[in-house]
Amino acid sequence: MRADVKHPLAIDGKNPNNLRGDPIPKERYYSREFMAREWERLWTKVWHIGGRVNQLVEPGDFIVDDFMHESVIITKQKDGSLKGYYNACGHRAQRLAWDKGSVDHFTCSYHGWTWGLDGGLKDCPDRDDFPQGDPVGKLKLIDVRVDTWAGLIWYSMDKEAPELIDYLAPLPEVYKNHQFEKTVRVQWIRVALDCNWKFWSDNFAESYHTRTAHPQVPPIIDQDHFTSRYEMFPMGHARIIQMGRPSLRDRVPEGEPHPFDEVLQRWGIDPKKYPDYESKVMQGWLDLKKAKKSLWKEKGYLHYENLTDEELTESPFAEIFPNIAFGASADSFSVFRWLPHPDDPEKCFFDMWSMAYPVEGESEFVNRTALNPIAIEEAEFDFREYNNGEGVQDLSDQVVYQDWQLNAGQKSGWRSRGYQEPYLAAQETRVRRFHEILNDYLSGNPPNLH
């Protein structure tokens, strides 16, 4: 049995006939000229995640998001709406804010100009000394577009970009049964890495590497290409839906406890009742769906209320073009975001946000493919230097730690004369699709639903 619920906009993400076949020149991973084109034609045109809605509770609460050389302030208005502005004083460009906080106005630390939450200039010294007239009541901060979805705050620097709901289509509809806004961000980590940002877009566009790089995953999630569903969407986003059961191709070494047994036991299912491994995997997976469907309220998993059979057990993983990955299982909500370095095309930053649903009586959360428990409480921002793994040793139970370890070899390989073009499997179709959408942006022809 395999998941078969497809959205009408879904394109078969494993069929290379759905590609143009654009080459993927290796220079795009280290060229400064290519990096400059990405800034002008990609990053200034798309929607970015700025933070979480629950960071802005009261009027005057604000957050700051820095992206390459640009910085944006997003603040809550007195009427409850959100507004965003470029983080630069309209007088002589001094940055207005460096971190999150709560204010009733923004004051420039250079000349004391005071800007209201609505972006208008409220006061400045020596208002009578301007030959062109008093700037108060006349000047406004330059705004950026702001919207929300999935409990996240998004912004775009492009006045002509599609509305957020259209830009993300059809993901808001695909995930309509989830209650992301109720999650707690239990990890909020940024890691500085030595690789081009597109490593991550490529990496999260395929699971072909999982059996090699992440051997702990197949006993938990069936990532076999012949049981998974691959989807691509018109706006450049993509998704893979994998079965929330072990792969039948893999076996835990004899004598070791099987992680699927623990999952079954948690929902009152005895893993010893199945006559063989295949029965435990296949029938146990179906029994798990039934148990979750009947016991969710009793166990306090109130966020299960609207989830379908597929959503209760499977492991969907989406990429939001161009630099966001989105893991939305029944029990958690993960957002990964990778940002280009401001100046060096061979460096990037990797954000990991792990969100857990609060469940009565549970104080800790363990990610599906990790080992270490995390307290279910809002985390503070935690910046790390990768430093050959030294700066992130405590995160070695995370799957992305194994991906971080691949960065140095990938960076070196892209520069090699021995590498020319990728030789892609069908299950890597979404890798080339990402680069085709990137090419569309760089040619000034981004995708449009209409």
C-alpha cells in the first residue's frame, strides 16, 4: 500500500520527461558573478521567512531579519496587523534596530530621528533647518510586503511578486489540516558553513543519499524510491511523501531493539504479535494508523483532530523554492532555511527550527530521526560556527549533522576538473527541476500560476 492522495497541481517528481533538461554548470556553485545575478533576480523577487507570528504579541513588538546585505524590521501595529520596513533611517541610512524587542517608536542612534510603528517620521532635531521643508509628517520608512502562513511571518522585497498564498501554492491547501501555529520552537539554531547555499537545495531535493549518509533513517522511515511519492509544483516547490514505517530492504542488526517497536508500543500495539518482520512493518503500519485515529484525544494529541490517515503516519518533506525545507509530520513541524553569505559564494548559513506540539503530561520532545530529548519550551537564538564539526558536536544525533559533514567534500568537488555534469537518477528529478526554476528567475521569467 502506498499513499495516493495527489493535489491537482502536482507534477510527477520522478519523471525526467517533465524537465527541459537544462545543464547544471558547476560554476554556479562558486562564481561571484552568478552570486550577483542571484541577488538581483532571485533574492529580491521571492518571499522570505522573517520569523514566527508568536514572536509579535503586543503592539510595538518587533523582529529583525538580515539577509545578505539587506535588513528588514517587522513590527506589530496597534490594530494588530504586521508591517515591515527596510532597516535603514530615511535621513542618512543608519541602521535602526539590531535585534528583537518592543518599542513605541524607532529612534536613530546617529541623529535622533524618530519613526513611528506605522513607518512615518514623528520627530527629528531642528525641524526648522531643512531648506526643502520640515520632514516630519512627510517622510516614511520604505516598506516591504508582509504576510503570514503556518504561524510564520513572511516578507518580500518585490512589490510585483505574487501574493504569498499564490507564491506558496498549493502548499497552504496541502497542509490545511495541520495546526502549525500551535507548535513551540524548541530548537532555534543557525550554523555558519563553508559551502554554497545550493548544496542544500540539491540535498533536500532527493533521498537517494539517505541510505549512505543517514543509515539510521530507513529503519524509521521507508525512503525507498519505489514506495515514495514525488511531487513538483508549478511555482518551483516540491515534495516527497515517504511511508512512516521501516523499509523492508533494511534490517536492524540482530539483537538490537528496533525503533519501530517503540512507536507501536507507544500507541498500545504489541510488536511481538506479528509472525514476522514483514507483517510487523506492513500490518503494524496500518494498525498504527487505526490506533492514532481512535486514541488521539484520549492521549492528548489534540493537533491530530483534522489529520487524514496519510498525515497521521507518513513523513512528507517539502522544499519551498528556493531555500526552505518544510517537514510536517503528525507530531512535529521542522523548518530548515539556508541563506547565502553576503560576500562569499562558497559560504552559507543554515537555520534549523524544530517545532513540537505541546501535549499534556509531556515535557520533552524527541525528533523522529534524532536521539536526544529536547525540552518543550521556546528556545533562544543559538548561533554556531561549524568549525569542522567542533562547534556542533552536541547536535551529532541530528540527521543534518551528517549533511554538514558532506559540505567540505562537495565544495572541493565542484571545483574539480574531474566533475562536469550530474548524472541523475529518476528519484533525483527534483534536483534538476530546482535549477530550471532558478534559471527562469535569472532570465527574468519566474513562474506564475496565472
